[in-house]
Amino acid sequence: MNEAKTVEYVDIPRYMGTWYEIAKFPQWFEKGLVGVTANYTLLPNGKVRVINSGYIKDFNGKLKVANGKAKVVDKKTNAKLKVSFFWPFYGDYWILELGKDYEYAVVGDNSRKYLWILSRTTQMEETLYNELLARIKSKGFDIIKLEKNQQKAVSHRDGVR
């Protein structure tokens, strides 16, 4: 199978901030979690602090937090990173799709065992979601394995826009 194609370029500072998990390939480390978010912070040494969190079973459940770090391994595109939550083990984090306004991202790896659809908002328009599915499938990912993640609907009153 061909190597999974990443986006041409990622502006790392612009990529930082909070992302909401819209869908994913199920993984043991996320089993039973809802409201999963990933928060990225650029560190002075150029690495990225990664904080993933989600609620166990439902939104009243205990918040589970995983702290990790990431480093860019392809300086030409900034689209290939290595992420570690359990030193010294690193996993591939390849940015496969990215909205022109950084409003969504699709992250996976070359083995096609990992895949996440992320959004800057808790919900994603169905049309966009379906367009992403078609593109992901064309990259050789088995979209049948995708599982949507439940997110709290956040109103503008809550301060999120």
C-alpha cells in the first residue's frame, strides 16, 4: 500500500489549542470515554505539550487525562509528528487533512491503524464529515471502523464560539 499522504504544510503555532474528537478508530486507551479533547501547547524548545482528556462513561463521569509530548519529525511540511504518552515509546501522528482555516483536522498514521477526525467545535456539519470520509477512504483507511465520539453541545453563552 502507498504511503499515506499528509497535507503539504502545517503552521504549527496555528495548529495549537483545543480540538474536539468527532470520530476515531477505537483504541484501548480511549475505551469508554466521551467528550474527548486534545489540547496542544507549543513549548519554548519547539516541542508540543499534549493533553488528551475525556469523561469515563458519560459527562458526569470522572475526567481521565493523559499528558504527553510531540515533536515534529518532518520539518519541510510539519505534517508528520511523533507523539509519546509513555516514554520512550512514540507513535506516528500524521496530519492527513486540514481545513484552510484550521477548523478541522484528520490525523492518522501510515499503518492506517489509527485515525481521528478533529474539529475546533463540538459538532461537525454532516456534509463536511461525509466529504472527509470519502477522502479518508481514498487514502486506504477502513472507514467502517470509525466510531463517532459523543461531545457536549456547547452554546455560545458558554463562551465557546
